[in-house]
Amino acid sequence: MELSDVNFEILHDLVFDEEDDMDGFVNDEENDTMLSKQPLQTNETLLDVPVSASQFMPVPPPVPPPMPVPETTIPIQQTSESTGISSERTFTSGISDLRDYIMSKRNPNTVRKTGCIRKFVDWIAQPPRSDVRPLCDILPFEMDTYIGGFLLFAQKDDGSHYEPDTLTSFHRGIDRHLREINYAYNIMTSEFFSTSRQVLQSRRKELKQRGLGNKPNRAEPVSENEENALWESGQLGLDNPKSLLNIIWYHNTKLLGFRGCDENRQLKWGDLELKTDENGQEYLEFNERSTKTRGGNSTHQRSFNPKLFANPQNLSRCPIESYKLYAKHRPVEMNTGESPFYLAVNHNENGKKWFKNQPVGKNKLSVMMKTMANNACLVGKKTNQSLRKTLHKTFTFWRCTDDDYAVEWPYNCKQCEQLRSCVYGSAA
């Protein structure tokens, strides 16, 4: 089925009615223009020289030249992808430089999802549409038809259907791109795009009826027995640098709720501080940086900093003891507040130096849980998100304890409902 086979009779009538109205408006405009260009009729018998209307019109003042945009030197904080070390650079700001700076601060996942615009543009350029105009030049009723058709016929490279949420992501990505190029209408709210929005709703319903939309790739939380298997298999432990790095990452991701790879990647050594309360009990306090939901553009902040408390009954699995051991084996020069938190394991000095003076690569951080699960022969889909789900399932109140850990976490009632929705699929 192609877009040409779809019956858009109602939309067709609306389009041509609008075109007729626009033609009438243009013709009236042309008539006014022609009248304004006709020379002023004067009495030539009384005047020897023909007089034009322009001789009696006041001369407009000259337009002043545009003011030059002042150049400003702006310090920019950059983080090296290879070393993970932050540094500052300065540049002289112009419009292009400022736009580049804005684009550099966008969420990488948002940039990736907006990449669907390439699929959309390629689909428009294919026959029978064969439209290669810039998107900003396409009229709203045409754009509405294109978006609706794209969402209706979009398929993967192997010919299978997309998930319903993927189509919604495509729709929002197109909207985001059109807003960036200053398109005249908002496809999410404008009445001109009601058809494409209805196509999306109908297509999602159809895909759901086909059995899609059940999130088959959803990560599974880690059970208590599976965590014990990680310890017994040596994936978690304090005996060697690899297992020590794993348990440090495991504690931070599970007990502090870090998302995937990004929040672990940007974690610095100074973000976790070892402190002692009034009773002499040691704990780690986390000072949060930018996250997905708290990126600095709103006043939303945590009510207090999350804390990890010691567990003297089981020192081998105590997050404080593992942190102290990790701090002991870190190179001295990597103990500054802005040093990367996770350091690469050193395999070349016969165990004399456990860690290198460089961070763990982001690719390795992104598969930490998957690697440990495969090595321990765990069943089910285990990813970094599994530990966040384990946190959601286990800790749903302000202060929660189990046999191994004690955590202070700033949850409120609304967040508890969201956690239950995340883990169990409903907020019941």
C-alpha cells in the first residue's frame, strides 16, 4: 500500500477550499498593487511639466546600518572523551558559536531520536511524492499529509513493524526538528495537523492489536539469589581490582539509582564524600550533578542528598568498606575532586598497581551488568537498567534497610507511585 492509495477526500476538499480562498486574497492584493503603481492623473493643460506622485511624497529617512554584535569571550567547560578530565577553553562568541554551544549541551538521547528526521526526509523524496523542498517551505496541509503517511507506512529495514512507542518518538522528533528550523506551525497543537495526530493514534491501536507494544526488551530486576550468585562467582568482591571495580559500580548504581551509563560516566571522585554522623557511624553522601530529570533548567531539587550507611554486620558487602579499599588503591594524582570516579583496571604490573590514571571507557560502563550476568550465568535480560529497577522494587520509602544495606533516599508519595508503575507496569 502506498500513500497514493489512501483516500484523503475530506482533506482534499479542505485543501482546495483553502487554495481558492488564498487565490482570492492574492488577486485582491495584486489589484491593490496595480492601482498603487498607476501614475497620478494631473491636469496637463494647467501644468507644462508632467507631475508624478513621487515628487510630493516625503523622502523616508535613510535606514541606519545594523549595529555590530559585540564579541564576548566565554569560558566553556569541556570533558575529554578519552581521559574524562574536564578543562576550560575560551572562544569569541558569534551567533554560530552560540548555537554550537547550545547544541553541544543537548541530551545525546534527544539528538539520537531526532535522527529520525533523515528517514522522514528520505521518505518524502521517494516517488510518488518526490518532494525535495526544504521542510520549512512545505505548506501545513502538505506537511500534515506527509507526516500522517510516514507514520502509517514506516517500517524497519527488514520489513517488520515498529513498536507503538517508536512511532510516537518519530512524531515528537519531527516536531522537535520543525521547531528548531522555526516552522510556522506546531504539529502537536495546530488544527492543521489534526489528521496526522489521529493517524498516529489509530496506528498505535492497530499495532497493539497485533501484539506489539508489550516491551519485549524490558530489563529484569536482579533478585537476591542472583545477587548471591554474583558474589559466589567472583564477579563481586574485594580480592582483585576487577571485582572491586564491579562492586563499587554495583553499589552506586543499585543504591543511588544511577541511570544506565551516562550518570556513572560523569561521576567525579569528589561527588561522593565519606562522612561521620553524631553517633560515629560512617556514611557516604552523594552530591548530585546534572541528571535526566534535574538538568539545571528548573527549580526541582532533591529534598536532601542520598546517603549510603555502613553495615558492620557484613563487612565483605559493606559499601563503606569497599569504598575505602577503592580509595586506597587509586593513584594519588587521581584523587582530586574533578578526577573521574571509575578508573581502568591495570593488567600490566603484576598487581602492584591496581588502577590506571585513566577512566573506564563509556562502552565498558554501558555493559557492566550484562558482562557480570553472562559470566555468572544469570538467566533473563540483565542490563544496567536492571539495577535501577532493583532499587525501585526494594527501596520505596524514605529510609529502607535490608540484611546488607542501609540507604537514605528522598522519595515522596508521588514518586512511590511512579516507582510501582516502573517495576510492575501499573501504579496500583
